Amino acid sequence: MAKTLIDIGNSDRHSSGSSSGSGHPYDAEKALMRLWQRGAEFLGCRYAIMGGAMSWVSESHLVAAISNAGGFGVLACGSMSPELLANQITATQQKTTLAFGVNLILLHPQLDQLMQVCIRTGVKTVVLAGGVPSRETVAVLKAAGVKVIGFAPTAAIGKKLVRDGVGALIIEGSEAGGHIGPVSTSVLAQEILPEISQVPVFVAGGIGRGESIVSYLQMGASGVQLGTRFVCATESIAHANFKRAFINAKARDAVASVQLDPNFPVIPVRALLNHGSEEFLNEQSEVIALFKAGKITQYDGQQRIEHFWAGALRRAVIDGDVENGSLMAGQSVGMVSSEQSCDEILQELVTQAQSHLAVLRQANMELMT
Ligand SMILES: Cc1cc2nc3c(=O)[nH]c(=O)nc-3n(C[C@H](O)[C@H](O)[C@H](O)COP(=O)(O)O)c2cc1C
């Protein structure tokens, strides 16, 4: 257990150990628990740290390991069939008795069946991703006793989701890996956290250390969601080549996809640059030239662009083709420097958070004297 007791009379600002002395020792563990209590209670776990669902990566091994280490694992359904999802849920339940969630993509053609699988298998929390869920979708899950988490890209949408019955919100900034919105985590946090207090709000995107977790909790968040930091977990089934690419990468290598022509929109995705990224630019140039020459319709061109990355994440994560596959990664990839167990990752984050709280406390005390 990561515990940080600091004597507020101790002059070493960076001390994070326990000591006695003039004052009462500052219990940083308790302070952190108080800060994220609402989030931890909502999720039903020890630390209000969600392991953000990552298609192909967040399967039963990683999800159960995150939950067993005190966080909240979330299964990525992605494009799975209802049967496959049911198998994954059962496999996760065999590996942990602790709480975990399931992430469903709203655009999935079998969304209704997938929700029924979650209900039937006793999943307690569903994260609805890839858009804004309808009131009806939220109601179906809630009526079955399932807690629903939605994504709020703006305060107005967050408030609508709260009115429609979601139990919690995630705000995810553009530093994140995978599909991203246009606004950074720090700006979203300032825009949304002061506006929404009815439900717990979890902050995601670019979080790699405990100090950052503390800063969002102190702004009013109830917890956080991290994806990139868990890719190289020992328990992650990601291919060794995929993990190596993460360990070698710097923050600046995780870039948002580039769109060459407004006639051919590109869905923004943050990933590590590789040969596939170059080929994607070539593909767009070719499509634009063919369209301008009247050789293809805009629709056909758009189809080519949209299908370019089909199956590419699987190719990189599972097959290890890191040249041509998609290396979805957030900017926090620069803080991934080795393979660590989920327990080590979570303990590191918690210890950093507690030490930071202790340092802040010490600084406050010094200001008051
Ligand atoms: C490889 C990869 C795959 C992802 N797949 C999904 C997904 O299927 N569904 C989803 O809601 N988010 C997905 N995400 C986003 C994560 O759930 C999480 O919100 C994000 O990684 C948090 O930001 P961070 O990468 O800076 O930690 C993915 C992220 C990565 C890196």
C-alpha cells in the first residue's frame, strides 16, 4: 500500500516518509482518498483511476489486472460480436471478483444486443463511447441497474447527459491516444469541471503521473482515466513490437492524423508516426488528384480514406506490424519507459500523488508562517 505521512514541522519539502515531531503527521493517503472518494465509490474500487478501454489491448487479462491492482479496468468491446463480448466478460469475471466496466461504441450496429449481453452477464458499469448516447439508450441500461458513463465534449453536452440520466462523465482532451476531439484536457477541465457537480467527472488525456492526477482532483474531478500508460503493462497482451514502440517514443511522436483537403475529412486519431502514416498522406494525395481529374466521385474518395486504417490497430497490437499498422498512443507515451505490472503502475501513480499532496501541504504551511 502506498502511504505518505509527512510531519508538517519537517523542513524537507520533498519528504514523503512518515515522521513525528512538532505537529500531527499529515496523512497523504487519507487526503488522496478524500479527494477521489466520490469517484472510487461510484466505480466501486480502491483508487479512482480508470484504465481507459483500448480496442484489442483492453481484453480480460489487462482489465482484470487493473481491477485487481485497485483501479477500475474497462473492457473494450470495439467491433466485437455479442458472443465475443460475452466470452470476454466471462473471462474477466474468472480473473477478478472486483468491479470492472465495459466500453461500448455507440455506432456499433448491434449496440442493443451488446447492451443486453452486459445486462445478462451482470456488468455493473457501461461506458458509452463514440458519440452522445440517446436518453433511451441510457434508460435501458439504468432500468437494468447498470451505471452509465458518458463522454462530455462540452459543458452543455455534459449537462444534457446528466439530465438524461448518466451516472458519471468522462472528459477527454486531445492529448489522449486514439480518436480525439479538438480541445486539450487542461482547457476542457477548466470549462467543464466548475460547471458540473451533479455527477462524478473523470478526466482523461495526457495523464502520466500522480501530480497531474492531484491537480485535476483539486479542480473538482472525482477521478481520472488513463490509457497509454497501461499499454506496456506486463499483463497487456499487446505484441512486443507494439510495446517497444511505446517505450522508445517521446511525447512529440504521438501526433494527430493530418487532413489534406476539406473535401475529404479525416477522423482525428492520435498515434505514433510510422510508415503507415506516410502512406495515409500518399493515399489522400492520390484520392484528391483523382477527384480533381474527375476520375472518382467524392463519395468513393471518402470511402477510400475511411477504409485506409481498417484493421490497422489489430495489425499493430496483435500481429506486431508496427510499420503499417496503427500505433494509437497519447502524448503521455513519453512517460512510458519500461514494462511494469499494473500493480507497479498504479502504486507509482498513487505514491506520486501522495508525495505531491504532502509537498503542497508543506508549501501551504510555509506560506502561513
Ligand atoms: C491504443 C488505444 C486504443 C483506444 N481505444 C479506445 C476505444 O476502443 N474506446 C474508447 O472509448 N477509447 C479508446 N481509447 C482511449 C482510451 O480509452 C483513453 O481514454 C485514453 O487513452 C486516455 O488518454 P491517454 O492515452 O492520454 O492516457 C484508446 C486509446 C489507445 C491508446
